[in-house]
Amino acid sequence: MTTDEFAAIARAARIVQLDQELSPARRRVAQSLYELASILTNPDYGCATETFAVEAMYRHLQRTAHLH
């Protein structure tokens, strides 16, 4: 993934994090995703496991939220 992709995921997760209609558990996942994706926008950080975590969390949120 590129830093731009991580930034886009972070922005989408931030929107979900603030959506009061979603459950607190989903908003916590979105908060964690936002934090991790934000860190990974720096190309000096990250590893394959963290990239996998971002992808998995993003897919999880996409099932119940309108992420683009």
C-alpha cells in the first residue's frame, strides 16, 4: 500500500469513528484503524503485519459502514 492509500483509509476511518449511529465497538475499531493508518502514512514505519491489520480492519468496517 502507498502512503496515499493509508491516508485515505485514515480519513475514512475518522469519519466512521465520529458516526454516533454505529455501535461503540465499531467506533473503537475505526479509532484504532485511524491511528494505525495515520502512523503508516510515514514510509519509515510499518511492516507487513501492520499493513495486513489495516486491510483487515478496513474490510471489517466496510461491511457495516459506508466507506469508500
